[in-house]
Amino acid sequence: MAIEVTAGAVVYRWNNGELQYLLLESTNKGNFWGFPKGHVEVNETLEATAHREIKEETSLDLPIDTSFHVYTEYDLPNGNRKQMTLYTAALSEPEGLDLQAAEIKDAGWFNYDAARQRLTYSNLKELLDKVHAHLVNQQS
């Protein structure tokens, strides 16, 4: 069994006092909704992968907050095991998105409840729960 290591980030912003999350709809693998992420390249750190993937998929050049992360691993239909680490990345100034057409079909900003409903997989919903609790706790 091969192990696929991926990294990305839960990109968020505060909009009129409301915490919102950026979700991307993939053009492959069943058009699922998730977070910006991708495979770690040779000699690349998880943080560098997260930064690169956000920039490639959305054109946003955001700093990665490595002080907090969430992690999951699961088996893929091809028999491989996927290990995924997600950091957080804050969008502080409004910026437009330029989506990577080859991989990303659509994108949107969603509040917590709408984001949780939109996410395709339960493991991503669980990761969002942890990130949301962390971000809300930071604000109090």
C-alpha cells in the first residue's frame, strides 16, 4: 500500500463580523467540495505545500499559520492510504479568486453551518469542526 501525503489549509476570513470559509469544488473525483490542498512534492514541507496549493488553486498568496493544524488519514479506493494535514490561512483583505480551471470548478465563501453542509466528506466536516472551534476560541 502506497501512502499519499497531502497538505493544504482551511482558508478563512471575517466578513462583517461573520467567520467565513473558502471551499473549492473539484473538477475531478466526483466534483466534491473541500479545501485547497494537494500532494507534497519531493523535498517540500507540509507548510510549503499548503502555500503552493492555495496559490495554484485560487491565486491567493496567503501566509500559512503553522501554530495549529488538523490531521486525518484514510484509505483510498485505489488501495493507497492518504495522510492529510490542514493548517489555517487568513484572508485579511478582500481579494478576487482566479481559479485553476484544470482542477477547480467553483469556489465560494460560506459561514460555518453552510460550509459544513457543503463539504462532501464527513472527515472534512470533522476537520472543519476542529478548526472552527479553534478560531472562535482565539477570538474570545
